[in-house]
Amino acid sequence: MVQILDAGYGYGFVVGLGAAFALIMILVTRVLTKYMGEVQDSEHFSTASRSIKSGLISSAVVSSWCWPGTLLSSCVYTYKYGVAGGYWYGISGISHSMLFTLIALQMKRKATGAHTIVEIVKARYGKAAHCVYLFYSCGTNTIIASMLLLGCSQAFAHVADIHIVACAFLFPVSVAAYTMLGGLKSTFLSDWIHTVVIYLVIISSLLICYGTSNLIGSTDRMWDLLQTVSKTHPSAGHEGSYLTFSNKALVMLAWSQIMSGWATVFADPSYGQKAIAAKPMSTISGYVIGSLCWFIIPWSFGLGTALAALALTNNPVSATYPNLIPPLEVNMGMPLLYGLYAIMGKSGAAAGILVLFLSCTSSLSAELVSFSSVMTYDVYRAYIKPDATGRQLVTVSHVSVVAFALFIAGLTVMFNYIGITISWILTFIGIILGAAPVGITLTLFWPRMSTYCFYYALPLGSFTGLGCWLGACKHFYGAINKDNLGLVNSTIIANFSTFGATVLYCVIISFFFPAGNSLEELQDKFEVADDATAQEKNLMRLDKVTKEKLDKVFKWAAVGVFCIWISFTFVLPFPMYGQKYIMSKPFFRGWIVVSIIWLFVAFFYITFYPIYESRSALYHFYRRVVGKEHKIETDVVLYGQEADGVTTSGKGSVVEEIAEKKSEEA
């Protein structure tokens, strides 16, 4: 174990920076309340009043997929398999984010008024099916939140002199503080800030590695070093090269990750929460552009960090010179931090844990909000107090945030002491919970889906995957234990089995016991609390014009999403795999240049487009701060969408009266 940083760095980030950021977000929330009239009612806390535009949706998509596990694991892939590693990890993520665009659009078309994606199951199939899906959803939420903390805590404890138990319990404190006060809106704001910083660190690592570093300094020098290290420490790829896509082990691992990842996205209520918060017409652009902006992060981050750690293996600056990084440390994601340390020294390692801190806190905030929303609307209001007031719902949300933060901290500590790593969890989650994505997808898209699918198909799918997991482990590796269960032959068979068996069971059950309920009746089954404004009530239903636009754009979106996914997943990598192509110096140079250009385009879009979209609101905010404008304006009110600069809160306001009148006329 290499102790790169001292305890001052560790506690400085976890306690100092955590407290500072929490205070900033709390201040922002207070300012928005004072000058923009944003009242933290039940709708605003859980859905951000369904008013988020495409720029912030894109940054939220990037942030949501930028777990510590994403950053660490993508660098692990690059370190173990070379230039193709980060690309294939990116494919495993963009597959889910791109295809989730269609889920988000369908939610807007068929269930606009939903507060959580879990609530949609109850609206269509009733309480029994709802309870089954609630188990899958809460299980996914819990494991992912624990994985976020585990990856970040293990990295902090390993690199800096800070105890992992302290990390696990201190991390959620600051996050819970601003999440409790700011709700989902504060999550979007923190997502944007964190994502901008993450881009800056990745850009810096690439420019230093391939531009100014005395150790590497150019793509040609990196190519030479990779050729050398492939001779002393060959990879599993063609001819032991780290410059090829022809690597069977990598492809199998990537497809195991793709199948496992359906559960981490489709069954995680935090992703549905962002779709619910989006303006209807902002959904497709937010998710598609956000996915493309995210894809370059795992692709490029490893090129400037893990690839540097690999290339400098035989150099004394390597933290593990003259050996490769030990397998246990590789599975913890250490190539990212060791690579930054090799090319930038302690400042590089500090930048690395800063990125992990930001990715953990922003993702954890989303998980806290989504879990609290599920507890509020799918447990408390659904089964405990159906007539709960808005104030009561907000109170339950606050309590749920704190309770969940403490629970996942304890679970993280347990995972650490039984020897679980983020790589193991990423493969495990799809086996046990991989049936849930099938359930929610068919709920939204297949009118014939039967209620009995939730009683039988989903549990049977999970048990089938579990049985195949144990059987494959025994067949290929001889003994069933924690390490063998995490190996690729065990996980890929199990993940495909869970997914495929659940689809098969759903089709068979629905054929013999077709559903007696309609997908078209969902819109009328969602209720708003008594503290919601007229504007929030109106946004729970689509107006005729917006519905027609969504119906029209959905077909083109489906074609576009599948074309992008097929191009990235099959058209680009598999010809190089089949030809056993090893990158030449010019090709490798182009590979790095394209990634840097893509990275800069994504950075500028995520950084500045949300500001551009909010230019009118920022202008009104400035005028209100300097006293040139009152809080409530009456000259601009649009039915069915939020008008820039208009405050819609306040019972009895002119804005609300006009909105109610428009609603009655419609």
C-alpha cells in the first residue's frame, strides 16, 4: 500500500471542502427563495417543479453517470487492457443513458404527473405489483448509494491517511445538509458545479500528460512506452499489446458490464427523478447530448491517468516501481490516482481525490433525493397516510434523507470489512436486480403486459440469474467463493440469464394472462399535494400542443438513439477487433487528438449552455437584487410551461390566478 498524501489532505476534503460546499449550496437555496420566490413545497422538493431545461438536464446526466465507480473503473479498464479499455467502459454507460432517453420520453408522454418512476407501477398495476417493484427499486438505490461511498472511501483511505469509517460517515453529512434544504433543485445545481470541475481536471491531465510532462510529453513518446511495457508486462490482448481492440477478455467484461448496468440505471429511481424534473421538450436533447458529453469522460480520463501509470511502470516515478499495481489495488481503482501522482506529483493525487469527492457528493445527493421521494410518495402517502398534507410530505422527505444517509454509511463500512470492492458490486447488482429494468420498460411500452409479471416473472428471473451465476462459477472455476463469483465467465452468463429469462417469463405470462388495464389511463392517477402552486398543478398534465410534439419527436428519437448506440457499440470497435489491428503512431495520435477535441466541446457545452439558457432568469435575478424589479411580475405567463423570470409561488398571486384560469379554459 502506497500512502501518497497525509491526513491533512484527506480530512481537508472530507470535512473542510464538504462543509464549505454545503454552506454554498444552502446559501444558493436561500437566495433563490428570497429573490426568485422558490418555495420548498412538496412538488419542488421532489420534482423541482418539473421546470428544468435541457442544459441542466445534460449536466445532471453527466454527473449521474460520473460515479466514483465510473471514474475509477474506467481507469481500471484502461490500465488492464490499454486504449480500448476506457472506450468499452464508455460503451457500457452510454448504452444505458442513450436508451433511457426513450424511457424518459415515455414517462413524459404517458405519466407526466408521476413523482417517482416507482409510482407509475402502482398507477397501472395496483399495490401488490407496486410492492414488488418497490423492493427492486429500493434495493438498487441502496446498493448504488453504498457503492458510491465505498469507492470514494476506499480511495481516500488508501491514498491519504484517513480511516475508512470516518470517510463513510463524514461524506454523507454535508450532502444530506444541502439536499435536505434544497431538494432536487440543489442536486441539479451541484451536478453542474461538480461536472465543470471534473472536466477541468480531466483536461489538465491530458494536456500535461501529452503536452508538458517531462516523463511523456507527446503521443509518440506514449506509444513507445506502451510498446516497451507490453514486452515486460504483456496484456491479454493480441500480441500482448495495449494498443489494440482485439482483446476477448475486455469484450466479455464490457458486455457483462453492459448487461449488469441496466439495473443500475433503469431500476434506480434517481434517473427517473431527473426525467420527471425536466421540461417535456427538454428531455430528448438533455439526455442525448448529456450522454455524448458523458461518453468522453471514461474514454479520455484513463488516457491521461491510467495509461500514464501503465507506461511509467518501468520508471522510478511509478508508485509501485518496478512492478505493476497489485490486483487488489487495481480493483480499488488506484490506477487513476497513481497515474496522476506519477505525472503531476502530490498535486495530481490531490486533484484525483477532489474529482472523486465531487463525483461522490453529487451522485449521492441524487440518490438521497430519489430515496426520500420513494419513501414519501410510494410508502408514506401510498400506505401510511394517503391524505398527507404538503408540509407532512416535506417532513417525511427530510427525515428520509437523514436516515438513508446514516444507513448507507453503515452498509459501506460492512462492505469494506467483508472484502467487497466496487468492481464486484458492479457485476453483482445486475444478477440480483436485473429483472427490474424489464419490468419498468414493459410497463411503459407494452399494453399487453400482465400484472402477474411482477408476481412471478421478475422474481423467477432473479432466481434464474442467481442459479446460473452459481452454476457457471462452479463449472468454470471449480469452487464457489467471493473471488470466483466476480470473474467474468460467472458474471456474463448470470447477467444475460437474468435479463433474458425475465423477458421470456414476461412474454409467456402475458400471453396466457393478459393485462386488464390500459397504459393510456395513467395520466389521471397521480395526485398533487395541497401546497402545490397552480403552475405545478398544470405541469402535471400535458397540453395538447406539447403532447403532439412529443408524439412526433418520439419516433425520430428512437431511430436516432439506436443508430448512435449501434455505431458506437458495433460499427467502430468490432472491425478493429476482427482485424486484430494494433494502433500505429499516427492512428494513436489521432485517437488522442479526437478525444481531446471531444472533451473540450463537451466541457464548453456543459459549462456555458445552462448559463445561456438561464440568461433571462439571471437578468431578472440581477434586477431584483439591485431593487429595480419586484418579485412578482404579471406580464408573462405561459400555460403548460414555466415563463423565464416569473415567480409562480405564493397563494393568491396574480400569476397563480391567471394559471388557474388558463387551466379551466383548457
